[in-house]
Amino acid sequence: MTVNKQSPSPKRALGRKRAALLAGCAATVSLALTACGGGGTGATTSKDGFAQAPQKDGALTVWVDATRMEAAKLYQHLHPEVKLDIVSYDGDANGSNYLQTKVQLFNRTGKGWPDVVFSSQNNEASWAVDAGFAAPLNKGLIPESTLGRFSKGANDVCTVDGTLYCLRNDLSQAVLWYNAPLLKQFGYTVPTTWEEYQRLGEKVAKEHPGYLVGDAGDSFTPEIYLWASKCGANHITGPKSVSVNTTSEACTKMARLLDVLIKNKSMSISGVFSTDFGKNQADKVLLMPGPAWYGGAVFKDTLKLPAKQIAAAPIPQWQGDNSPSTGNVGGGTWLLSQHSTHIKAATDFLKWVTTDNAYQGEKAPGFPAYAPAAETWLKGQAASGYFASDLSALTAASSQVWPEWGSGQFSQEAIWAATVKPGLTQGKSIVSMLPAWQDSIVKYAKSNGYKVSQ
């Protein structure tokens, strides 16, 4: 099967580089040519918490984005006895909803479902359960001895009414990345509060104009800054209910901070994957709040910063707030289809790709959601010699993601990109656009059938 779909331009994904990293053009890499997915006809068997289609031999169809292509290929290399049909698609980057659209088509035609699929989004369970696509995983397919070793809260986005319908691939908790030798050269210390962070940005603008303490040009900006500030813009309170309040003090004080730093140009609005940023600002990064995957995907692979420069610290907290919080950008999930006619092989692949050190511990670009693999991954990052310090800040942040920013069916990244980002390029302040952002979230939520409280 060939998926003829272009990746969306911005992300986990904005800009051509980001799309290439997390989506990739739609193409099929067939290690064994077969039809796409199972389905089939005949009597079903109730097992492992759902009605399973008749099982048969044949290739396992796996959908992945460009970044997870390496994982699928590695599994095939290590398991030559398993036939795989690997399909590359956009991974639902930037909330494209491609997977949902295709599943709706497959449900109508009664065929075509992939056996296992990766999504760069954490909200797929919000529709995939009702659509009869995602299979329950904690009713017999994956043992509790495995599930219990995922990081605390990692699979909350996959859980509906106590049943687990997907497995988290990696965690994307935000930390404060910084250029250690540059910070030392300028005589600055790493800020621990947002108030200190703002003051440092103001000093940088005066003492070292052109250098940056952050970037607000990506569609996932609210997931880094406003989520960490405990802004209640996206509190999913039930399967189809959401609370939206973008004008609370938690929201406005972070918006004011961003406005100050954007105005004095110590914060960019280019977007870290934009050509402009890479060409003109790559060597000007002093500080950069961002998710766990920034270490490799941004600083090492995209901006090509030399080794022994970049380090990670806990993201700042508001002065007087004794409950540390941070945001999350992406992370991704793996789903197994209820329609699979290769349940055993699909389950084996799903368990391997989320827990095995061969990929998650040694090859994965992001912080693994499976805790034992995360330990191995951190050791590998330290041994690589690239970072200026250990990445223990990532471990601490993994349990500090604020839980009241949910994973609804609608994409906050798409909403921000359509509502706020254009205003930023026109010189508007974020504070002035908070009401419009709220109106847009409400509209998107209601269009997806959510009951909204404000």
C-alpha cells in the first residue's frame, strides 16, 4: 500500500525540516508486499477484552512516521522470521487527523486497517476507541509486569475509563536547555524562576543584543510556556468535556513575560526549524525552554551545534509556587488495531518497539516512556560526549508535567498556528490575542462534540 499524503508544514512539526524529522513524505517501504492491514470476514472470537477477527498468516502491516522508520527496520532485521509491510505516513503531525480519516474509510469499506500504527499525537485514544479501532492492551495482551514499568503517568493519555488503548513511545517533558560555556562567558547563572528568566532576558537584550533566551515561533509554543505556567486553556474534564480559560492570571503572566522578551528581541519568533533560525540565530542560543527531544533533534541534528556546549536544567517555576510543573510537546503513541488478523505478531512488535533496549534504550531520539529503557538511554547520552552535563533534569521533569492540560480530540498546535502565530508576525502581543485564542479553542472543541465550560 502506498499512502499518497504530503506532510503538513509546521509541527511536531513546523517547517520543512520539522516535517522531515517527524513526518516524512508519504511513501511505502515494503519489506514484504501485501495488502494493507487485516479485517477479513468470518466469525470473531471474544478474547483479551475485544472481539478478534479470524487470525491468519501473512505480513504484519505497520504504519510509522519518518523518524520511527528506523525502529520498524531494526525490528525486521532482528526478527527476520516476521514478514513486515512498513508504510510511512505523516504520523498525524500537526494534528493532521490523517489516521482518523483513513480509519473512517476503512470502517466503511471493511478492510485496509494497519495492524500497528505510530502517531506523533497523544490524543488518538479520544476517537480511536469510539471508532472501534484501538484494541485494549491491559485485558490480556500486555502483562501488568510490563505496563507497570512505564514512567508514572506516561500512559494516562492512552487510558479511557480504566482501559489502556495505546502505549506511549517517548516522553516530551520540557526543560531549560542552555549553552553552558556561553552562559559562563557572559557571567550569567541558570535562572530557576520565571522572574529570574525574564530579568536575564532583559539583561541579554541590553548587554548582548542578538543572543536569545528562547523561541516563540513554533505552533507548540503554548505547550512549552503556557502549559508550564499552569494556564487552564486545555483542561479535558471528561470524555467529551473541556474547560477553557486563557485569561486567568496563570495565562496572562506568562503571556506578558513572552511579550516583553519578544519585544526586546531576546526571544525569537522564527521557529527553531525555520531556515531563518538555522541561518541567523543557531549560534545565538543562550537559553531555550523546550522538550526532551530538543537535545538531539534541534541542537545536534538541525542547528549542528558543537559538542560540550548544550546542557539541561529544570524549567523555571514561578516564585512562591511550591508545586513544580512543566509542559509537554508530543511524545507519540503506538496503537494496535482491533481488526488485526495477526494479533500475536502485532503484540510482539508493539511490546518490542516501546520497551526493548535495542531501539528505545540505544537508538530512540527521545526520552523513552518505558522507565528501564530511559535509564539505558540516559547512559547512552552521557557516553556520547555531546552534552556539557548529565541530563538528569529530564528524569525529574518526567514526573512534573502538569496534568490539567489534556489530550483532546482537537489539536492545540493547529489552533495556535491559525490564531496566534499570524498575529505575532504582525507585531501583535500575545496578551492581546488571549481572548481570540480562547474563542478559537471553544470553536474547535465544540466542532468536535465537546461540552465547553469557561
